[in-house]
Amino acid sequence: MKLIDYHLHTNHSFDSKQTMFDVCKKSVENGINEICFTDHLSLSPLSKSYKFLDKNKYQQDIQELKKVFSEKLVIKTGLEICEPHLLEEGVSNEIRDMDLDFILGSIHNINNVGLREFGQITNADELYTIYFSHVLKLVNSKNLDVVAHLDLIKRYAFEKCGECNISLNHELLTKVFKKLIESGKGIEVNTSSLKTLCKSTMPNLDILNLYKSYGGEIITIGSDAHKLDDVSKDILGTYNLLRDIGFKYVFTYNKRNPIIIYS
């Protein structure tokens, strides 16, 4: 079985200090076969990621590490782009000269308010509905391959909103999944929330089952590690979770084309 970790941050992101070399070394130690670096990119001047990423240095570092770890680890070049749909053409121009394998698209802000604050100021019964309405706008972006941490709002407001009530959000999630599937895009299973209060993956089991019921197939797995102790954490268990649901494979990417990996 080929193990992957397709959501990793390094000191090329504002919120991580770990080096790419250390991430590669740790991944090899943990039995991971392929990784994709997905450091943050945002064109919003209000974002902490704004102008943080040095694209040339980022790509150079990855190319150097591909040589160092050539016999031990497959390394891909990716990004996590925050709200790409809001500045679509700007994002397209920004990444045009990058040789990318993979793009995660994410919602970290609602109307320029970070999710932590958004969770504090919004009524509990509206949190998921508003959040998923923005995810629905996100999935129309051409500048993503996979939606990151689909129910991320629970990381910041779990005590208030709990897990997503599928029946209350069925219509929105249905629209999200149908759009993703018809456009050949997918979702990730993000393991970072297993260590938080909710103790479930993002998205949770119910949402994963709903995705599968509509014929969703494209799934990546990522630890979303910002520090070394979290690199590849709970990856193997997530393979088992997906297998139990009935997913027969996960996906890697090359030049933004999905590749089946049997699980």
C-alpha cells in the first residue's frame, strides 16, 4: 500500500517553522511514500499569507529536495490557496509561471473575517449553513483541484456548533458535491482535527458517506502538519476509515491531473 500525505506546511507559510528537509526526513521515517507541499498562498492584503510566499525559492527548495530524496520519497509541488474564487484572475496570473502538481482550495475567511472570530459572532444554527454557502462559491474556481478540510468551521467553533447536521445542510452539500464531481475535482480527508475537541476527520464520516453516495471518488489524504510531530499523523488510520466506507482508492496528482492509488 502506497501511503501519501498531501497537505503539508513549512516555513514557506507564515504559520509554520518546520523546514522542507525535516518534513521529508520525518515522512520517510514514518513510512510515507509520497508527499505534496501545500504552503499557503493568498492575494488578499488582509490575509497573513499575503506576499509571504517566495514562489521562486519555494520551487527551488522542492527541486533540490527531489534530488536528495530521489530514492526514498516522491515529492510534489502544491499550494493551499485561500478563497481563490474571490480573486480568480489575479490568482491565475500569480500561479501561471509555477510548475504545480496540485492545488488545495480553502475557506479560511468569511467576508474578510477569520473563522475563529466568525465562529464567535455568528449564531450556532447558522455557522455551517453560511460556511457551506461559501464553499459552494469556492468549488466554482478553476484554481483548485481538491477542497481542503471541508467542514473546517468545527475546528474553531465545535463547542458552539458541534458536528455538521447532514439533514440541515443536505441541500448545500449536495450542490457542492455535484459541482465537484461534474468538474472532475475532489475533497481531501484532513486528519489534523482528530487531535482537537471534535476528534473526527475533516470532513466527518457522515459527509464522506454523502460524498460517496453521489458517486464522489477523488479523495486525497493530508495531515495538514505545521510542526514535525504532526507530519503523517493518523494517515494510516484514515486509509482504513476510507476502506470501511467503501472507497477503493485515494488519489495523488501530477501536473494537476489526478492519479489513482489503490488503497
